[in-house]
Amino acid sequence: MSRQSNYLSISDILVTNEKIPCKFLHDLPKMGFLDPSSTEDDLKLGTNVEIPLWLAESLYFRKPPLVSVDLPKIYKEAYREILNADACTVDLHKLGQHFYELGCYIAKHDIKGEVANTLINTFRQRFRMILSASCSTDSISSLQPLSESERERTAAAAVTEKALSLWLQRGDCPLSTANMVASHRKRKRAEMEMF
């Protein structure tokens, strides 16, 4: 599961601005400002710092890599166990508004591939909740535990559900069998009667 960045997407900009934990693999002169607890001008080897994802990715993909990327706490084993057990009880909006999108970026740094499996499993478990929220009239309480992307999908589904409902209520163009299907059925019936 990989994620391509979208330069013009506001949501992608917000996702890549999320801070993730990294460990610096080399001394970096004049970069001490990246560590808020440091009083030195230089950033020392082995320093653990949370930096924005866009910066972490650019430092990680250099030759040689300058940082190693650690999983954010919401993708670590303790949270993965909770999500795999019952993802519907978790308030993803509080935990991480961009849970799925950030997870797609982070999955590249997960050697075991457990983050990708957790993302898929979480969405599968939460799909029914998203579906019921899209049909609900009490939208505020039903959207509360959803992540940002789940809210967007729920809103789009609600618009579609409303449009379908309005179309069905109009009644000015009732559904009927197409001529091609009707003639096909007549021909099949005639063939069956011959045997």
C-alpha cells in the first residue's frame, strides 16, 4: 500500500505536515533548532525528534539516509491491537483526523506490513458505521467518531442518498423493462416452449 503525494491537495498538505518521530543517523551542523529541547547549534547523532512528515521523507530518502522513521503511536502495536479487536469503538477523529492518509505514508516505513493490514481491517470494521452515518438524520452525533476522510465519504454518501430519495419520490419517470430485455425474454420463452 503506497501513497503518492498530491501537490495541489489541501488535505495532502495537512497530512504531510503531521509530525512523526524520527531518529537522526548523523550529526547535522546548524540544525539544532529542529530539537526544541536542545541548547546546542548542532543536531547530534541519535537525537530523537518529531518533525513534519514531508521533512522526514526528504531526509529519509537521501543517500545515505539522515533519519530513521519511527511509527507514530497510533500505528504502534498497542493501538493496532485495539483497532484490530474493535475499530468501531475508537474515536478516530480524536486519535488522528487523517488516520488512513497518514497511515498510507507510514506503511512505507513499516517493515512487517502490519500498518497496511491494520488500515484495511479498520476500514472493513468501520464501513457499516460509515454507511449508517450516511443514512442518519442525526448527522452530528453519527459523525463524531469518524476520521476526516470517513466524514468526507459519509457526506458524499448522504448527498447521493438524498438525491436518490428525491428521484424516487418524483415518480414522473417510473422504471420499466427495456424493449431489448422484453424481446429477449419472449424469445427465450418461445425457445423453451419448443422443447
